[in-house]
Amino acid sequence: MRLEQTIAESAAELQQATERHLKLLDAAVSQDKGDITLEVCVNVLCPCRRLLHATLLETVQVLDETRRTFKSRQLAELRYKLMRVLAEQA
């Protein structure tokens, strides 16, 4: 990737992040917080997103390891639901 292209993409990402931040600030100071719709973070490298993914993955692993000890249909359903969410986000 050329340097100019990398800089242009980085600038576009910064602009998008700034726009999301402005919406968040508007929501924080708005009298009617229902007027503003916040977008989901689309930055794949977002530290919060990576932490959430790692935590969900660890939760699924613990549920899988303990499924024989705690034979619970609710825990199994929760594990499957978490696995689907992780698969969709990958």
C-alpha cells in the first residue's frame, strides 16, 4: 500500500471517528436523547471491540469446559448464542 493511500484511509477513519464522537457529545447534552441515533463502532482494531471479543470467547470456553458439571439447558443455550454472535462478528 502506498503511503498516500495509507494516509488518506487513516484520515477518513479519523473523520468517521470524529463524527461519531460529535454525535455522542450531542446525545450527552441533548434534552431529548431519543433524537440521536448512535452508530456501532465499525473499527475492527478498536481496543474495546477486541476486549469484548476476547471476553466473550473466554466465556464460551468456560461454559464449554463446565457443561458436563452443570448440565443446564439455559447455559447451553447461552453458550450457543454467544458462539453465534462471535461467528457473525468474525
